[in-house]
Amino acid sequence: MAGRLLAAAARTARQLSSKVGAVTANPSARGGDGGALWGVCSHRCFSADAVAVSADERFTRYNSAVPVAHDHGSLLTTPATKVTRLPNGLRVATETAPFAQTATIGVWIDAGSRFETAATNGTAHFLEHMAFKGTKNRSMRQLEEEIENMGGHLNAYTSREQTTYYAKVLKKDVQVAVDILADILQNSSLDERSIERERGVILREMEEVEGQVEEVLFDHLHATAFQHSPLGRTILGPASNINSISRAHLLDYISTHYTAPRMVIAGSGGVEHEQLVELVKNSFKSLSEDKTTAADLIVKDPAVFTGSEVRIRDDDMPLCHFAVAVKGAAWTDPDSIPLMVMQSMLGAWNKNAGAGKHMGSELAQKVAANDLAESVMAFNTNYSDAGLFGVYAVGQPDKLDDLAYCIMHEVARMIYRVSDGDVIRARNQLKSGCLLHLDGTSPIAEDIGRQMLTYGRRLPLAELFARIDAVDADTVKRVAERFIFDKDLA
């Protein structure tokens, strides 16, 4: 169905790309040239009474779509990211905030669920749980008390390609935080009784995740888009694997993937680079120096995108949840930045938030004006050798066809008709989102660790913003043609 909708939407967008004229908000004038776009779309699927205000009319009313700021000189004054590579291959990267009284120290590891086999899927996530169950030097209670007594926070998470352990502490407790992280990564006890207890915890977590429709949907999207590929596996793994994972599996995963060249120690806030380097040298002495990289393993088992679909009918659910995607860009693909801008162009909207008919995104305008969905959200997910670019939506089952057509029409429209105002708005939204995301020591440390693993360096904000501002309407059309035109859908 999605393939036919994309073809139809592409034909409509191609036919309309040469038409010029503002879309009127007056229903009586819809039959004229000014209502050409909405006339065709409403004839196909939209109600006769719902007409959105034209995006072109509103955003060119004052001869300026949105404020444009190409001068990023002020960003050059942001703290530099210092990087040191130790003899064993371990990298230490920091961004110091001179007056910060807290610091985040974390270990980012180039290892996640995609580096497991079908039989061991779930090991990386299981190991994340076991890290806080005690070490050879600290019992679980001692570990918890030590963190709580200094008012710190210790956490971890696992994704398809990375695993992270981090601590947020006061500036004076950075040394203790490094010692604790080194202890749990090099000296975890992996007690058999603790392993058995944790099985039940993970199974309960799995039940909770299965109650979150969005999480389940994106797992199914990965499973169908990357079927028979490692990226198609879930992070938690199947229940059968959770019940069978042994201490030997965990130890094998540590020795294979928790190696110094595949790790980055990232620090932000009240942390001095030279001090952290010395602490890491003294604490992380037992890591394997195996030079096999994640890239070496990915080349042997790359992600393969397959156009396909999964449908699950549940009549007890009042709403329909669906996602559609094309194969996106890898992290290092030159077109990954334009795809981020395109994601901002499509935007996100929720019925409870209001302002749908007056948002910049034409997708949000049309969905809101015609009451097609409860929510809609564009997404762009990047991995080392692939990605997913698409739209996730929630709506009434009887409006699914109209909603799907509206989404595919707007996605396909980027191949043929893109306004400068839409691109400028999307660029500014993306840049402001980047800055807002980096508000705090933990997000900054996460940004450092992730970029060091994916790019091999930390992108300065001035460089990132310059690359975003280099995206124009022609770039969007070119990238849309590369990734969307006549491509398989999942």
C-alpha cells in the first residue's frame, strides 16, 4: 500500500511543481488557480470543509520567512574539546566549563546489540544490568551507598551500536567517579545468583516495553527494514535468550567488545583535562588492547535494507500506530546533515499541543486542518553504515488511508517543490534544537562520547552550523531524489 501511495504522491507533486499561486483560506475561492494544490489533494482525500492557511502566504507576508543568522563567530568562543589518546588506544575527551560545580564522567563503548549473534541477542543489555550488581572490590550495597553519600548519580544505557556508563557528581568527586566506573567495567563480579535474579528484572522490563506502542512499533520497523541483518534485532533480545544467557556469554562479550580502542572516556563541566587523563591512566589498566574495531565487524556483517512491511491487527486498540521509512544515511554520509534539515521541515505535531494550522510544517498544517491524526512525527535515525528516514503517526483506523496519502505526498513533495522559507525555518529549528540539547553537563558528555565514536572527533558547533546553513532548496531536492525517489519502503 505504501509503495502505491508514494507513487501516487510523487505523480501529484510532479504535476504541481510547476504551478504557482498562493493557497487561499477562502473556501469559495478554492476552485481558482490559487487553490490548485489543495483542490487536487482535497479531491483525493481531504474533507471539503477543512482548508489550511497557506504556508507560503503566511511566511512571506513580511518578506522574511524567519530570522536568518549566518554569523557563527560567537560559537568560536565555546570551550574547546580536548582529546588525548593513551598508548593502549583508549581516548579521553573533555569540555571544561570554568565555573561549573558539577561534572559528568562517562564511558562510551562502540558495542551494542548489533554486535551480538541471534543466539546471544540481549547480552549487551544484560551486561549493562549486571554492572551495578557489585564488583570484586565493592558489593552492590557499597556501590550504591558510595554514590548516594556523595550526592551523585550513576546510570547506563544500551543502544543498537553503543553502550554507555556514566556518573554525574560534584566537581570535587571526579576522582571517585572515575574509580567507580573503572571498577564496574573491569572488575564486575557477575555472580551467578545475581545473574539469576536479574533475569526476572529484565523480563519485567520487557513486559513494560511491550506496553509502549511506540517502542514496539520501532522494533518492528527495524526488524522488517533490516531483516536478516544485525540491526534488525531488538536491544533487549527475545525472552528465550534472556532465560539462557550465562556468565560465560557475558564474559565473552566483555573480552571481545569492551576493548580500549573501542572506548571513549568523556568528561564535561567541572573537570580538568590533564587531571582526567592521569586518573584514567591509573584506573583503566586492565582493558584489552585488541585492535579490532567496530568498523571491522560491521564490514563483515553490514546492514541490508529490505523493502517490506509488517501489519499487526489488534481490535482492542482504539488508535492505529504506523511508521513508514526509507533507507537513510550513515553518520559519516555527507548527506546526513541535509536529512536532518528535511526532518525539521516535516516536523512534528500533536493534537493536544494545538497550533497545527498555524505551524510552519505543511505536513502539520494539512494533518491538523483535516483532522487526520492524533500526532505525527518525522524521524531520522543514523547508524554506522545505514539509517532510517521516515514518519511515525497515530490516528483513527478509518482515516488511515487519507493520513498515509497525506504523509507520502509531503515526503515526495521534497523531491520537486521546496521553498527557501521552509528550508530557512528548518535550519533555524535544527540549530536551536542542537543548542537546547546541549544544556547541561550530561548532554554535553553524551554528545562528546557519541561523536568521538561515530566521527572520530568532536564537531565544533561553528562547523556544524556552517554545514547546516549550506543546505538550500536545491540540496534538499537532490538529497530527496537520492533517498526517496523510487526507493523501497519499510
